[in-house]
Amino acid sequence: MLHLYENGVEILRKRLDNKKLESYWNNYNFIVWKKDQGGFSNTKGVYRNNSWGIADEFSVSSKGTWILPLKYVRYFK
């Protein structure tokens, strides 16, 4: 698991926006959105920018960090 503070999440957010993924904040939740037509019937489906996609939502922990899966480590290289 990848434990990030707010500065680390902001760096990740800037790097994700240059790729096929989009990211944004919803209060203190960090959301990563990927365009996917299957989002129409998925429970994580979100309609954004005139298309369907799947959103992964990460909430802040009690320690003030966001815990993300290891698949996002490659965006720090």
C-alpha cells in the first residue's frame, strides 16, 4: 500500500492528469477517474466530461494520510 500525505497526493494528482487518468478532490476524498464505457452499469461508475468512467475513491485516514494501491507507484518515477 502507498501511504501519502497531502503534498504527495498533489504531486500524484498533477502527474495523473498528464496520463489517461483524471483526478480530483471531493472534500477530503481523493478520486481517480478513468474513462470506461462499463461505468454505465458499474457501481463505481461516474458520468464526467460527457462520458462514463470508473472512479476509485480514497478517503483520508485517521492519521492524515491517503492509502492508495501500489499500482500508482509508477507515476512517481
